[in-house]
Amino acid sequence: MKTIQWIAACAALSMAQVATAQAVVTAPPQNVLQLSSSGTVEVQQDLLSMTLATTREGTDAAAVQNQLKTALDAALAEARKSAQPGQIDVRTGNFNLSPRYTRDGKISGWQGSTELILEGRDFPGITRTAARVSTLTVGNIGFGLSREERARVEVDAQDQAIGNFKKKAEELAKAFGFGGYTLREVSVNASQGGPVRPRAMAMEASAKSYSSEPVPVEAGKTTVVVNVSGSVQLK
């Protein structure tokens, strides 16, 4: 009988200790302030992406596919002559082949397309290379940031965001009647502004890309944003 009472007493004591521990853990923090800040740097885009494409149609799927392959092989052979890592990178894009149907659902023919993408920091070299490719035409032009430039700019934006976070924390601590603060937790995230559309003259030129003249391009600017958010303990 005593053994049962002793076990019951131990169990009650354990439950009391668990309840006490939970009460300590779940106690709401006092004088904790949540805040966020950001740093924004505007930068010139230094990466050009030019997509060259062509389409073919016919009644025989194999014939259409071979025509696309021939056009792409010739374009690759020409583009690889100018390839330089980081300056002019060459890669293939989409390669599609799909049937065309009549009104009664029967296959009447085949249509396909293929793409070649030139990308890098050498804008003049990319446009000259594209002009020498006779089997494909310019279908799309886009701009962006190289990894090196993005990494460099992120450091500046991050320093700015952290400085703003610390300044805001100091100002709010004083505004609430506290002498300072200590950092509890913090999160740092980087993002890039929305894509900037190619300039009008680049879009107009793409429609005339059947000529051997290089397409004129002009990059715009984009923004790199670093956000800092977290909490501080007022003291």
C-alpha cells in the first residue's frame, strides 16, 4: 500500500514540475520590440540575354524535326565561334514539335520551333554574333545582373539595411523611455526589383532581325533590396 502511495506522490510531483516548467517557458516576453528595415541600391544592368528562334511547318513530323535540327546545328556552329565564359555564353532553349488538327480532330500537319540563347556581359559581341546567325532570328531580348555584380551590390544594400535597423531600434528604444536595446533575433533577405523591359529601339529592331546588321540594345537599371527584420529587447 505504501509503495502505491509513494508512486502516486512521485507522479504528482513530476506533473507539478512539468506544469511549472511549462509556465516558465510560455511566459510572455516583456519589453520586446518587433521591427524591420531595408536597404535599396539602384544599379545598371550588366547582363544581356538574347533569344534566337525559328519555326517550321510541314505534313511530316520527322521532316519538320530535321529542318529544325539543321537550323539549330548551323546556329550553334556559328555562335560557338564567339563563345567566351561569362562574356558570351551559348545554350539551347526550347525545342517543340506539335501536331495541327483539322476541325474533325484529324492531324493535318506538324509545327515546331527551336531556340538558341546568347547571354553574357559583352553586349556588342552578343549582338554581332546574333547578326551572323542566318538560320534563326531574334525573338526576345532581356537584361539582368551578373552574379558578380549582384553580389557586390548586395553587400552595399545589406550594410544600408543593417544600419537602418540599428538606427530605428535606438530611436524607438528612446521613444519608449528605455536607455538602449539588445538584439534577440534577426533575419536578412535579399531580393531584386521587377524585370526592366528592353528599350523600345531593341524591341523594334527585333522585328527587323532578318538583316545582317546587329540589333541595337540599351540596358536599363534595376534595384537590389535587402530586408532586415527581427526583434530587440528593450533595456
